Amino acid sequence: MLKNKLFQFAAYSHLVLLIMFLIFSVFLGFITLETSKINLFNFIYLTLGLILGIVVYYAFILLGSTFKNKFLIRIALIEIIVLIIKVLYSLFGEFSIGFDIIDSITSGTLGILFGTALFSIRQKIKYAKTAGILNIISGVIMLIFITLGTLSIISGRDLFIFIDSVIIHTLTVISEMFILFEASKRFEKQKRTK
């Protein structure tokens, strides 16, 4: 597959992930379904999310290799590994507060590192600065508020989850999509000039 098409596919995959995330986290909170339908929906959501998530992070690995940024390559690869572990645990493991805390800490830390990696390529591709800053903010919010809220140290956890998950996450994903579309355009232009 050509690089520009992969970046474009990854950008659209990210859009599908965002739509799925918003449906799953916002709208499904207001309706009730039978347990069997929730389990089926959860399985489809997690499986499709895993496949599309791998595509998105692979595109960032490719972007990192294009700009010779080993940090971005490594963080995107770690994101893929963590995504696989989280999906497998969600599908086959049992819920525990310990896993919830570890997930919050891991997600927050990786958000900060991924944001830093994106910020480091800000002069090489448009929107990397914005996406980097938003990832860092999201990671910090995850570490401070959600982790502390999970430990019941602060109240109002739901408000912080809403702010981080819905508002900042949506803006972060949109800025990452812009990076992927920009990369697609760049490789399309390079293909035409050859």
C-alpha cells in the first residue's frame, strides 16, 4: 500500500474510532440494553477498536520512520502493545479496581510521552504541535484527576472524566487526524513529482 493511502486510511480509521468512542462513552450511558446485546456490542467495539487502533499507531510508526524520529516510533509501538493487552484483558479478564488504576496511570503516561513525541516533530509536519500539546494535557489530566478520583482522593471524578474523555480526547483525535491527512497530502505530492 502506498504511504499516502495508508496515512489517509489511518486518518479515516481514527475518525471511525472517535465516532465509536463517542457512541460508546456518551450515548450508551443514556440507554439500557440487555446484557447479551451489551456483550456483543462490547466485543465488536473492542475488536474493531483494536484493528483500527493498530492501523493508526502503525501510521505514526511510519511517520516516525519518515522523519527519523525513534522516540515516536518506540512510543507508537508501545501504544500498540498496550492496546492489545487492554483489549485482551477487557474481553477475557475480570474487572478490578487495580487494573483500572494501572490503566489510568499507563494511559496518562503514554499520553504525555506520545504528546512529547508528536511535539518533537512540530517543525516537520503541520498540527504536530497542537496534537502534542493536547496529548500532554490529556495525559496529565488522566494521571492527576482520574487516578486520584479512582483512589477516591478527590470528588467530582465524573466531571474530569467527561472533560478529558469527551472534550480533550475529541480535540486530540481531530488534531492527530489532521497530521495523518497532512502526511497523506505530502506523500501524494512526492509521488506526483517523481
